[in-house]
Amino acid sequence: MFEKNKSIKESIVMNVNQTNNTAATMNQQNGIAVAPASASTAIAQVAQQALLHHTATALPQNSPSISAQQLNNQDQKVRAEIIASQKIPCRKAKEADVNQVLSELYIGNKQVLKRISKLSHIRNIFSIRAHPKKMIRKGVNQKEMILSDSKRANLLSKFGEAFSFIEKAKSPVLVHCNGGNSRSAAIITGCLMYRFNVSLKEALHYVALKRPSVHPEKNFITQLQKFEDFLKVHPHKLP
């Protein structure tokens, strides 16, 4: 059993490093901000320990009840990376118009749309706006969701629409709002919780490592806490 876990751990570290190297090359060419190399390396180094812990023992306190074995191999690797990232402190960085969260998931502000044609690998755009706006971008799969950045906005009711678009996309997805720090961050945080069976704290910290400027509205944090409680009882379900 331990030999099997050892090979899995080595595979995770190798995959994380390969993914980081490939993404770094592509993102440098496209002007996309990524997490500091030191943070990515540190995540890879501790991911092996995280996966062994989460496959050989019970899940940590406050994590949803579904077991790691119920996730496919690739999702297990991502889950281990998210959990491992908790050991890495968030550092301030110059705000960028777009940051990479996962290999095929990006977060950004509205400014990135001005140069979306140069980001040839991103062909799916999920826009979060307070008011409808006509979108005409040839060759891009676009979806608009209306959600205000306010104390009364119902974030939970939008998860089905957002997660469906992200999961059905067959190529990288950009999720953006006005500033790229509140609504888009809340949607992506919820998506990580839902897909990878991680807690709110784990998911939000991981997003903050990728985009240090994120700060979801207090109302959204409250709803994400409710979503976390819901997932403990109904893993991989939507309220």
C-alpha cells in the first residue's frame, strides 16, 4: 500500500512540475500573470505529503465528507495541490488583468477583454456583470451572467449556470467580472469546492495564491460558508 502511495506521490509532483513549466512558458508568451515560481515549487514539494495523508487517513476537520478515492486521478492530483497550497503564504503582487488558476481556468477583470484576441488559447469567456451588455467576439464561446457585487446578490443561485459552462468547455475558460476580485473570485472558489471536495478556506487560499488581489464581497463569503456546509451533507451537489 505504501509503495503504491509512493508512486502516486511521485506522479503528482512530476505532473505539477510539468504543468507549471508548460503553463509558465505559454503564459509568459501571452502576458498572463502566474503565481511566483517559488510558490509553485513549494506546492509541488508538499503535494505528495498531502495526497498520502488524504488517501491513507480520514479527511481533515471541516472538509466535506466525500472521500478522495471517489474523485478521478486527475482531480485527486489537483485536490492534493490545493490542500498542499495551505502551507504557502499569500504575498502581495502587482495586480494583473488575468491570472491562471488551473491549467484550463483563468480569472481576470474586464480589461483583459481588450486583448482577448491575443490570448489565442482562451476560447471560452464567462462574463459576470451587473447589467446586460451586448457581446460580439468572433471565434469565442461566450456566456453572460447577471450578478451584482452587493449585499443582496444571490450567489448560490448562480452556481449551476456557472459550473455548467466551466465544466462543459473543452478548452481554457476565462471567468471575469469588473475588477476580477470579488464576483469572479467567488464563482471560482465555489467551483473548486464543488469539483475538488475542498473547504472554503482551502479553495479561497488557493485562488488568492494565484491572484493575490482577490477579496470577495462579505455577502459572498457568507453564502460560500453555507455552500460548504451543504457540501458536507450533499457532496458534489448544488443547493
